[in-house]
Amino acid sequence: MTATPIVIVGAGGSGRETLALIRDIEASAGGTWDFRGFVALNHPDEAVLRRIMAPFLGSPVGLTDRIPEARSWAYALGMGSGLHRRAMDAELIEQGLSGASLVHPNALIGPDVIIGRGAVVCANSVLTTNIRIGDSCQINIGCVVGHDAWIGDYVTFAQSVNVAGNVTIHDEAMLYTRAVLNPGITVGAAAVVGAGAVVIRDVEREVTVAGVPAKPLV
């Protein structure tokens, strides 16, 4: 089996955590990915990248003009913002690259869980049964998603988010660390759930909620 060349978009903390995920996949099942380097719109701290032995390949814009063979590469989106991930998806798909779905080897994934193109599921996460994870979602370390959940595209879960059964989360919503969603909750598109919030009522689109129980911020 020939490993697929892959770049990570974004060289900040989220991008470097994505590299750790890829390396864990390689340690478990070698020959899956051939990491070529980071691409980013902003110049990274190259001293940090040297410590993790990771090259910087420049901007994702015009990548295949600089490196023509990159048209056959895959990419992983290592950025916390769903809006930014959407923009980079459009940029790199236009150049011919393909989005990679990454699942950590120790994540527990039910047999009827659908994981969309470019989605990332990090270590110690649990996805139980009849779940849809949308395109380019980011499910960070230690998250739990219960049965019959529907998660839209470009949704972001920070660490240790806990989503109960029959929850619906629409595109580009952001759930911060240790947010908890009760059964049957709907979170609207581009809504934000604050760290540690306990959501017991639906959240409207583009609304930010926080607290226990969660309430809209004004």
C-alpha cells in the first residue's frame, strides 16, 4: 500500500494537533499518510515547526502552481474556525486536492456512523450509533456524541464536548470546551455555545449562549 501525500492547512495549535493525530494513525497503521508539510496564510513560528520536524510549504493559495504534483495530494484542515475551513476547502478543491477524513485509532466509532469528507475525530472521542458527522467537522479530544445525532458541515467541537441523543447541530456552529447538550436539542447555524455551558433549550442561529443553564448573551 502506498501512503497518500498530505498537507495540513493551518500551522497554529489546531494544525499541530492534527499532525499529532496523523502521526498516531501512522503509528497504528503505517503507510496511510505521507506528511509533506504545513500550508498557511500567515507565516508560522518556524522554530516551533522545527521542534516537531515539520516543513512549511507556504500559502495554500497557488500551492499547485508552486508544487504541481500537489494536485494529487490530500489535505487536512487544522483550523478551529468552521468559516475558515469552508474557505480553505473551496481553495484546495479548486486546485485538485482532496480532503482527508481523519479518525484517531482509539476513537470509538459505531458501525452506523457516517463521517463526512474532511472531518477530523480526535483521540478519546466516542460516537455511538446512527450519527451523521458532516463535511470538515472538527471533533476534538475527548468528545462524546450520543445516538441519532445529526451534525452539520464545518461544525467545531472543542475538547470534552458532550452531546446527548437526538441532537441536531447546524453548519458552522461552535461548541467550546465541556459544553453539554441535553437530549433533543437543536443548535442553529453559526451559533456559539460557551465553555462549560449546559444547554437545555434550542439555540437559534448565530446566537451565543453561555452558563448553567445556558442563556443567550446580550
